[in-house]
Amino acid sequence: MARRRPVLWVLFLLFIVIPLVEIYVLIQVGQVIGPWWTILLLVADSILGSWLIKREGSRAWRALRIALDSGRMPAKELADGALILIGGTLMLAPGFVTDAFGVLLILPVTRPMFRRLLSRVVATRIVVLGAGNARRPGPGPDGSVVQGEVVDD
């Protein structure tokens, strides 16, 4: 049950709080600059966001290909790709708050901060088995052991 509480809070935040904040901000911006300018600003924001996603996504893809071709583990490149994907998804949602957060995830200037945060979150979730904890082959469920030889063609 203790594990479920953070999930419930995240779901509450995603489906209740964020949409209410977005509606509030849209109403406030619409009252200040007018409804048509608000709609125009949202459209311009979407165009800018799609251009930024395309640019940074292709950069991340090139960096991933270079890392794989050079034979090194592409941890940074995979994290960048994930952040750009999350940022792009946030840019698809209509509203200024999610767009602002999405842009922060996509921009190469602010992405390293979020990459470190993502690394910490992933590191706390990964269970590493040491050599002493690795599963060793043994008897089957019925207690029998099959002797054999591996033949590589």
C-alpha cells in the first residue's frame, strides 16, 4: 500500500491539478491579451515547439548513432532522447504551463539538469544483482539434472 500512494498522487496531479492550472492560465492570458491573441499565441507556440522537437530530436538521433558506431554505451544520448520525447508530448498538450515545461525538457541548455534528475530517478529504481546473487543453474523443478554439451554450429 505504501508503494501505491506516490502513484495516486502523480495521477491526481496529472489528471486534476495540471488541467485546472492550464485552464486558469489560459483564462488569465485570454483576459489580458484577448481570446484571438491567446489562440494565435498557442498556435505560434505549437509551431515553435514542433520545430524545436524536430531539431533537437535529429541531434539526439545523430548523437545516439555516433555513440553506437563508436561502441560506447549511449546512456547520455538515450536520456536526451527520452527527455525530448517527454518534452514533445508535453508540447502536444494545449496550454502554456505544459508547453513551458516541455520546452525546458527539450532545450539543450536546460536538458542536463533534467538528465541528472532522470538519472537519479532511474538509479533508485534499478535493482542490481551482484555476482553472489546471480541465479545459478541447478536441478529442474522435479530435481532432475540433464547433462549435456553445447554445440555451436
